Amino acid sequence: MNEPGRSLDDEPLRKGEERWRRLVEALPQLVWSATPDGACDYFSAQWTQYTGVAESELLGWRWMDVLHPDDRHSTRRVWTDSVAERHAYDVEYRVRRRDGVYRWFKTRGVPIRDSKGGIVNWFGSCTDITDAKHTEEALRHARLELEKKVAERTTELRRNEAYLAEAQRLTRTGSWALNVASREFVYLSDQYYQIYGLDPDEGMPSLQAIRQRLHSEDRAHTDAIREKALSEGKSYELDYRIVLPDGIVKFIHSVARPVFNASSNSPVEYVGTVMDVTKRKQAEKALRESEQRFRDFTESASDWYWETGPDHRFISVSDQLNPLGMPTRRIGTKRGDLASDLEEEPEKWRRHMADLDTHKPFRDFRYRATSWDGSEVYIATSGKPLFDPQGRFLGYRGVASDLTAAVRAGQLEEALQEAKVVGDNIAHDLRTPLTRVRIRLERGREHASTLEEFRAVADQAIAGLDQLLTTITALLRITEIEHSRRRERFGEVQLAPLIREVGDLYGPIAEDKGVTLWAEAPDGATVQGDRDLLFEAVVNLVDNAVKFTPEGGRVELVLLCKEGETVIRVIDTGPGIPEIEREAVTQRFYRSDKSRNTKGLGLGLSMVAAIIKLHDFRFRISAGPGCTAEIACPNLD
């Protein structure tokens, strides 16, 4: 059926159009055409099949409704410009498929002109480029990733080069590469130039030029080792000296290894390092000189040196002027194995061993030991703990000296001084009573006229002399206690029986005076000491308490067991001792105003203080109902 407005003469034209349509609809592209003003007047069947939209709904400008919203504005602008400027149309946009998926299309359109150049129609096609777009995007992403990795690797290499250069500078190490065939350097680092005093701006120096910097005494030896290694294709390491133009001598340590060609067993290059070890060599020399000086000092010193392992046993002992015998006899022993004062001074040794177990340094620890010939010697030693880099304890290292001569001299001087002090004290303290005895005898000689009167004078003189002898005995006893050294009578003392014995002894005496004496002592408390001396100290405290407690008063003697110590406490209801006099009452012959009319020598508390000091106990006087005196004794573990 003919289209309206066409005649039968248009039949060839109609048939041509049909062939054109069949051809267009056979193409994979989406084909379209538009009028000269840009309004689309034809869309191929592929367009409607792809979009699912009828051709009638795409004509004109409505075809843009199937484009991606983000692409419509830019596409309209490009199409409008092409129509207005009458040039070809080329654009990419996304078209909505019938299932709602957008795919990319490459669209090209060209104007169809008549013989006069006027545009009679526009004709174009849309090609699906989604897969190519994805491939392009993947390639672009891959290119960006590659560029990023190249940039990162370049930065890393530059950073590594900077680190390497800084490391070489800090360690005074240079690097180099040598061509084996030509015996010419192919690379020298900046630090290499600096070590050898060369100027990089003057170009790569030759091997011969480098050889000229070698110390004349080291050149032949260095050449021989290097050439032998190059000919055999082996690594080498050597030390030599170089001399700079200004005369400065440097010590160099060089290490080199061969680089082999993949197709040959012969090395093509050698790479290596040179390290300026001048400071290390100088330090080694100074250390050797210092060690020699130290050795000279130790060989001429009066002290000897020792070292122990982590178990505190000697592993090394020097032998100069050592009073303890051959060092080999003491290897494997401990300091305590040599000591002879462990039992006399257990607290001193306990503290020393605690310091050793906690790895503390110690200084001037003094002890008595038995020499190889059986004589007693006095030792002073100091030590410092040793640790490895991981902090593990290795033992001690220290020095010891023989104090025997000094101690003996000190003991002799002290004994002489003590004798003088005792004599002075006795002379001073006995002058007045001796004078009184003399005056009584003189008066008796002048005034006594009968035998009875002479006997009375003699009895007074004898009573005075007895008191003097008692005083002398007490003074000698205090002096003996104060200056005792050996503590040979020390042992374990059970305090409860001692306290009860003192209570039984003074119970009747207190009862005769009208004073109540109450004693309490739980069993179990044991201390290290001299039982007779401790008994004497407690007796003096109880005697004072009973003496100064008025009739009807009360004296308590109790034993208190506390954590780590036992306290012997004596409490009375007497007048007490003012705080200002509590230190003075332990001095010899001190008598307060309150006690001047009380019988006694003023030596009782002096005796107590001397005994307590000998035992390293604590003695304290404080206020109670009257007076409270305490002896604090550490318990035996």
C-alpha cells in the first residue's frame, strides 16, 4: 500500500528505503536519524528492543528520557551545539536497558547534506562500549596502582639510600664496586671519598691512586691478599693503614665479596666496604695501656682482688700479700667458710648475706678469719655485683685488705686508754671516801683514849674501806662488760625461767618492805646472750624498783612476746624518773636529788646499760604509774 503523497513513480525510492531499513535493523548498533533541527524522527528496532520503549515515545527529544539522569544535561548541550554549529556529533552516555540496567554507549552522528550543502537530515548510531569502558577503567586503575607503587618504591629507595648514606656516615663506612677485568672502580660512595680524603668532583679515582694512599708498610701485604682473592674469585677481609696528604694516619677495615656472571663461574665485579676504625684502634690501645697500668698497680698494691660466681663462691683470687694462704685453696669456698666470728656476730653476717642475696654492693665489710698458719687475721672487703647485658646476676668482683696490724695496734692503744680511764675514774671517784677514812683515822689517833674508842674508829675505817672495795669491784665489772670483745659465753637463753628466778629471789625482800612484787613470764621466748649477765641486769632493775617504791606500792616484772622480739618490762609505783634525767641515770655515780638519801652507789643502771649494749639490745626508761624500764631483745629465728 502506497504511503500518502507518493505516486507509483516513487516505487524505486520506496524499495530503496525498505532495503535501507532492513540493512539498518541487521546492524548490532542502535541507529537513529533526526531532522535538520535536531528532532529525532527515526529509531531502529534495536532501540525499542533494547530500551523496551516504543519508537513513538522516543521521537523528537523524548529519547533523552532513557538516558542516565547524570548524563542528560551534558548530552543535550553537546547535541544542541552540534546541530547549531552543523558539525559531527560525538558523545558517550549511559542508556537504560529494559531491565533497568544502564550501559555505556558511544554515539556518533553526521549531517546529510544536499548538493548545495544544506543539511537535509542527521544520521547516527549508538555502539555499546560498556565492556570496553570497564576494560578501560580497569586499565586506568591498574595504571594508577602501578604508578602509585612505582612512586612508593622510588620513595622507599630514596629513603633507603638516605638511611644507607647516614648509616655509612655514622659508622664511618664506605662502599665500593670494582670491575675485575679492568681493575677499575665502577662505584664509590660519598663516605668512601670522605674516608680517603678524595674530592668527588675530580672524578672516579683509579685503583692505583687508591693504592698510593696505603701506608708504605701495609701496601705489599694488602696488594697480595687482594690480587690472590680476585684471581681465585674468593671473598677477603683485611686491615691496613692509609696516610692522607696532610699526614693523618687512619686504620681501615675492608671486607669484599665477588659478584658472578650468571653464565660464568668467574667473578665480573667485587663489591665491598671500607670502615674507618681509627677510633676503635686508639681505644684498644688506650685500653691495653690502662690494663697494663692497672696490672702494675695491682701487683704493687697491698690489697688483693677476688671474684665470686652467682652462688657467692670464689672463682678467682689474687695472691699478693694475702694472709689467708694460697688462692687455689679458697677457690670454691665462701667468705663465711673462712670467717671465725660467725657465732659471735650473727647479726652482722645475717645483714651481709641479705645484701649478697639481693645483689647489693657493699663497702668495708670487716670480719675475722683464720690464716693458713692458724693465727687470727682481720679482713676488710668491698664488692660490686656483676650482671650480663640481659640483667642476669653473674656474681661479685671486689677487693680485700689485711687489717690485722691496724686492728692489733688499735686494740693495744684502746686497752692502754681503757686502763688509763679506769685508773683515772677510780682515782677520781675514790678520792673523797679515802679522804674521809684518813680523816677518821687521824681524829681517832688524836682523840681516842680508850681501847673501845680505838675499836670504834677502826670499825668506821673498815666499813669505809669495804664500801671502797665494793665500788672498785663494780667499776671493774662495768669496764669488763663495756669492753668485752669475744662474747665467748653467749648462747641460747630461755627468758621465762630467768624472770621467775628473779621474782622468787626478790619476792621476800619486797614483802619485808611492804611492797607487792608480781612476776609473769610465758614460756617459749629465747634470745642469744650471756644468761648470768642478763640475770644481773634484770636483778638491778628489780632492785631499783623495790628500793624506790614506797610501802604499800607495787612492782611488776613481766615478759611480753611481740612480733620479732621479746620485751622484759619492770614497772613500779615509786616517784619515777623525770624525763630530763633518763639518760643521766645510766652514767656512773649519778644520783638524783630524790635518791641521795637512799642507800646505794649509783652504779646499778650503769651496769644494766653496759650489759644491754654488749648484747645489742634496746634499753628504755619511760613514765608509768611511777617508772617503767624495758629491755627489748630480738628473738632467735
